[in-house]
Amino acid sequence: MSRADQPLAYARTQGAHFVEELKEFIRFPSVSARPEHGGELRKCAAWLAAHLARVGLERATVIPTPGHPLVYAEWLQARDAPTVLIYGHYDVQPAEPLDQWRSPPFEPVELRDELHGRGASDDKGQMFAHIKAIESCLRTSGRLPVNVRCLFEGEEEIGSLNFAPFLAKNRMALAADVVVVSDSATRGKDRPAITYGMRGALNLELRVKSGKADLHDGLFGGSVHNPLQGLCDIISRLQTSNGVIKVPGFYDRVREITADERAYMARQGLTDEEIMTAAGITRSWGDPGYTLYERTTIRPALSVSGIAGGYQGPGPKSIIPAEAVAKLNFRLVAEQQPREIYQLVRDHVARLTPATLQSRTTLQLAADPVTVPRRHPFIRAAALACHKAFGATPAFVRSGGTNPAVAAFQRILGLPTALVGFGLPDDRIHAPNEKFHLPNFHKGIAFGIRFLHELGGSGSVMSHDYR
Amino acid sequence: MSRADQPLAYARTQGAHFVEELKEFIRFPSVSARPEHGGELRKCAAWLAAHLARVGLERATVIPTPGHPLVYAEWLQARDAPTVLIYGHYDVQPAEPLDQWRSPPFEPVELRDELHGRGASDDKGQMFAHIKAIESCLRTSGRLPVNVRCLFEGEEEIGSLNFAPFLAKNRMALAADVVVVSDSATRGKDRPAITYGMRGALNLELRVKSGKADLHDGLFGGSVHNPLQGLCDIISRLQTSNGVIKVPGFYDRVREITADERAYMARQGLTDEEIMTAAGITRSWGDPGYTLYERTTIRPALSVSGIAGGYQGPGPKSIIPAEAVAKLNFRLVAEQQPREIYQLVRDHVARLTPATLQSRTTLQLAADPVTVPRRHPFIRAAALACHKAFGATPAFVRSGGTNPAVAAFQRILGLPTALVGFGLPDDRIHAPNEKFHLPNFHKGIAFGIRFLHELGGSGSVMSHDYR
């Protein structure tokens, strides 16, 4: 009999009640992108802090930021045991388009074994599993096997702009050994996954201008440089037709991956077919020297996420627009540093800008790539807990996405993060009819209980090799 | 004493009354771009037809089209005299932004010697001068020195899509010798101008697609071809950095202009400085082998008038858009044929489109270049009338703009058009606070009277050389 048995039994008997509490959490329309929802985010944060206090955590607090508040709580009575920092986010994506929801987004309902509602999977349901794991331990044994700090933010969906500065200011007060984050998906039902790499991000806005006002293209076409043409010319020179980025120095800190690691990725990761099916395309694109899984995880990429300029209505209009703007998303890997890359891109864009136009590059988001050592003892503890909770060995996968908060944990606190997702790949996060697979909610709670106990030394980490 | 003296005297005594009538005309908010204004355009057309009948023209009719109606009237009793077709348009540009008008756009007011209101210059005031010239002749001598057909349209500001088909169907019924159009500007006060060349136009929409839906650029960036990137790559390959168009065959029908003509243009046309000042730029662009006046009149040009794709709001967004669209405006010269150029561009875009993307090119507007022989007797008659009415020799200038109706007169009826503008360069057409210089309204009426008499043979065309 393990010390985790009692909390696991508690979680089983309380399962239905936990789902009712999760519904309460989802009812707050905590849409961080809408300034007019600020009050709802503060209400949600207050509810969350009160809930953390009720389950037995200490110093539960709402912490104001220049944006939406953070929520913090801790339990630090496990002398000589490690400290785990649990991160999640209580803010959600906008629910629009509302007419495509089968049930109202902020009135959660159970349909068979799914809980429908905005935030059910991303991230309220997943972070709530950890809170319920803590409750299950505290209510049965009166203590936790390790020290715990909970830190939940309200700006993940809008770029976590206030999160890294908060970490930097509170480095000492947040001392910990490992971070655990559940804000991702498994590879399918009963196919758990641990993410061990994420790409960094550098998001820029590029603005190109000519004169002060739009001009008539009949009267001036041929004599005035068109900012939209200039923008296209610059963008076209930023990468080859295969997506190899042509900014000098861009690849200097991109290490070639070892043959061993590539072989590991080929065994564990997504196939070309899986990626093409998920993307809904019949012809892939990119550097032919790499598989699609490699192109989207260990190789950098540049995506133009938006261009606006001139007339966009129906029919023609006779103008040379005065200005054009593009949004450029770079995904970064290995040792690439967003701010260094920003300088390289900015200098290169300046070189590419002809004297007949002006350009301006603005930084909008910068986040480091994240790498988690798979052999780190805490990560192995997570893998073991995952195996026990889900009944299957987790796949170790890389993600092409970015998590600025996880990047900040790595860069500012020097902490590894166990990225263990409870979502399913088809949870429709960011889309209408978002849902959470409730068996994964309960498995997530079991994972949380197991993980705390593995970290507390009652598990058997050393006997497994999850390489 | 000339036969024009009595009508000219009548016009002088009736001047103030004519301005009141013009105000009545301007009060109709005949904005062709707004489908909800259809009723206003029909009311305006009915008022116009009634007015043409009242001044003594015959068969005054409102002619329905698939869009806004045409208005026609004639006077054909001048046996053995030529027939002049007077063209104009009673539709106007939208008045927005309304908050920038100092007086309501459809409540015309006189401020010193200016009449303010939407359409005052473009084109109600200018076309109305011809109607008042006809009235001045008919009320004094009971007849006109030549045959006259008036044809006024209600869709000039939206591309005259129904005009060329109407001409093609009514070729015989519209038989004439020359067209006169006043829908342009002089070179300044007391500096009259006759336009003898206009560029053609080919407006296209270029749409580039990848998959069915927007994708997350973190998860898929590097493996899926981005339509915005593809669009930029295609556009960047359509012309050189100096605006030389790289579509094969594009220049086949562009004749090099003679040294004589270039010298004439240098004497009569706008200087580089005048064009740069008008454009509000400090550095010009384009083919260094030509002056700015040449680049904007006798050379073709490609302007990207709009691009839309992906996210355009504030801050970053993590997407690869599914689709991107650009509007391409080609200006054509000499013997270039819009539909032939359309084929060339379409084929070239198809060649430039990689297999990883789909592209589609749609035709939105096509109009031929227009050239008027400066030595044509009717054009010389217009120049003489212009000299008499304005007290100065008119400059013969080229315009970089396009007039689909004038192109249709040339192509379908084979008629030369005398393009004699009464506006001033700063009339703010298409912008808030449009105004018409009232001395030019009265000079325009005098021009109309003089022109009819010159064409009727009572002038002295042969003694002048307006080369």
C-alpha cells in the first residue's frame, strides 16, 4: 500500500463534486483579451484565491499586476523535501463566434463524458486537477509530501506580458525545484504525453510608409514608391521559397540536432501524415532536409500572420496607399535569443528598405525556446506518475508552440518544467464548443497526487529509464 | 459681331440664376456607390431629364440600365452641321468622412467665389455648364449651330460598368462626330487645359490559398506554405524595384514615344517638382529613363492598391492564414489592350504560383488607353473656344488617369473626345469640402457656347495651330 492510496480514494469518491466545482470556475467569463471583462477576471481571481484557501493552502492571495491579477498560494511545511511550483492560467480565449456554440460558452454542461464550455480544457479544467490533487492529500493526510507553490495567471491568452517581470522581481520568494504545467494535450485517449521542447517566439510588426496620404494611382502610379509593393519586396527577401530564413546571423545559435535525437524523435513524434491531416493540407512545404515534425519543432520558421494596407472592400479602388503593415511571427529554437534575433531582423529590414520608403519594426512578443532535460529526476518522476495515472507510458514529444511563462521559468528562475497535458487533441481549444474529456480530468487529479508523492520520495523514480 | 454674342450676353445676365439651378442639382445625394441611394439617383435622373426638356432639348429621357439610369436628350435640326455628343455624370462620390465638412455636403453654399458641396466640381457643375450653354443658344436664337446629343450617366464613380454595353447596343442611335467631356481640371486659374491622352486600366484581384482554415503558426509554422508569404513572393516578382513590369509580353504594344512628342510634353506638362509637391513626397520612384510626367502618362504602371490577409488587430496572433488577397491596378498606355494584358498577367501569376498554394486572378475593371489627335479639327475648335472663353491658350496635357466612358467612345463609336476641364487642381474632388470655382462655371458656359459655334463653322479654326 502506497501513501498515495488514501488521497486517490478521496479523489474517486469526490469526483462528481469536483466536476460541479469546476463548472463554477468555468462560469466566470474571464476573457483576458476584452478590456471590458476586467471585472470578471478580478472576480474569477478572488474566487480562485478563496478556493485555494478552502482546500488548505496558505497565504492565498490575489496579486495585482499592470494587467489582470495573478493568484498565489503555498504550502511549505515539508522540511527537506523539494518544492514544486504549479503553474496554470484562469483566463480564457474569447468565445466568439457565439452562434456556433451548441450550448452557451459560460454555462458549462456535461454531454456524456465531456464537459463543454470555454476554458473547460484550456486551462481551467487542467489546472483545477492539480488543485483537487492538493485537496485530496491535505484532506486525507493533513499534509503534502513536498512543498508546493501555486501560481496562476490571468494573461496567458494575451502573451503573459506581466509574468516575466513579476518572476524577475520575486525570484527569491518563488524559490522552487521544478515547475509542473498542465496546459497541453495528450496524443490521444490513453496516450499520455510529456512535452520536452517548445519553440521560442519573436513577434514583430513591420510598417512601411511613403508619403502622408493615399494617392490616386492613375495620377501618380509609376512615380511614387508604393508601400505595399515595398512591403512585399522586403517580406519576399526574408526567406527562400523553402522557408530558409535569409537574415544574416539568424542560424548562428541553431545547433544541428544529433542523429540519436532525430532517431528518438522519429520513434516518438508525429508522422508527416499525421501533421498533414491535422493541417488539412495535401502538399507540405518547407526545408526538404527535415521531416515535418522536425520542421515544426527543432527548426525555426517565419510566418506572416497578417498584412493590412490600402483598400480591402469589394471591387477596385484607385489608390496608392500611404502605409502598409505586416505581422511577422518568428519561431525560434535551440540557443536562439529573441532579442538578439530582433536586432538581426531589424537591421536586415533596414538594409532591405529602399531610400524611397521608410520602414519601422516594432517588437510585440519575445519568448525563449524551452528545453527540458528528459533524464532530469523530476521529469522522470513526472513520467512515472503519468504512467501510473494514465496506465500507459507517456510519449516524450516536442511542440512547435511557445509558452512565454514556461520560458520565463527557465530563463529567470532556472527551473525545468514538467509539461504534462490532460487535454485531448480534439478539445477545440480557442474554438467554439471547447470541451474537456472528464476521464482525463480524473486521471489528471491522479497524476497530481502521484507526482507529489513521487517527488516526495515515496515513488520509485530511479528504477525507470524514460529516455 | 459674332453669332455667339447674344447667347454669351444671355449667359451673363442669367449667371446668378444658373448658380441657383446648379444648387438644386447638387442637393440630390446621388451617391452611386451606395445601393441604398438608388432612389435618390432615380430622382436626380428624372430632375435632369425634365431640366433638359425645359431648356429646349428634345426626346429627353431617363434610360434604365442594370445599374443606375442614363439620361439622354438631343437637338438634331442643324442640317449638314456636325453632331457633338456631350457626356457627363450626375453621380457623385460618397461624402464621408462627414465630420470633416464645414458645411453639409448636399446643402450647397456659396463662400466668396466658390460653391461648396459634393459634386459641385465632379461632375455636376462642369456638365451643367454645357446644359446652360445650350439653353443660352436656344433661348436667344431658337436654335443650335450644330446637332447635339447629351448623354449623362449615373455610374462613373463606380467604374461605368453598364456604359460600354449601352454604347455597343446603340451605336447607330448615337451617331456623332465628336464627344466633349468636362470632368477634369485646368492647370490653375486662367490656365485652361485640354487633355489629349489618358492611360487605360486593368484592375485585378489576386487570391492565394493554402488549406481550408487558419492554422496555429506554432504548431505548423515551417511545414505549411503561408498564403501571405506566397502572395508577397508573387507580387515581388511582378515588377523590378524600379517599376519595370516583368510579365512576359507586357510591353509588346507599348510604343516608344518620339523625341518630338517628348519635347512637347516637357514644354507643356508638369515638372518633376510639381508632381512631387502634389504627391507630398521628397523622393520620387520609377524608371530613371523617364521624367515623372512621362512615368505617369506614357509609361504603364502597376500599383498594389490593397492587401488583406490574416490578423489585422492590435498585438500579435499565432496564425498562418488560410487565404490572402491583393488588388492589382495596372495602368496601360499606347496600344496595350486590357483583356490581352489580363491573359498575360493571369498566365504569369499561374507560373509564379508554387504547387503548395493555389491562386486565382479575377478581372474587376478593364478600360483602354485614350489618345486624342491634337491636330484633329474638332480638337482645334475646342482649343480656340477654350482660348476665347478663358482668355488664355490652353495647355495640351496627358493624364495618368482613366476614363472608361471616354475609352468606350473611342473604342465602340470611334469618336475623338475633347477633354476640356473647368475644375481647379485644388477642388477637393472625392474629398471633404469639395468646391467649384464659380468664375470657371461661367467660363465653362462661355466655352460651351463658343465650342458649339466653332463647330458650326462660324469660328476660325483653320487660322490657328494648336500643335
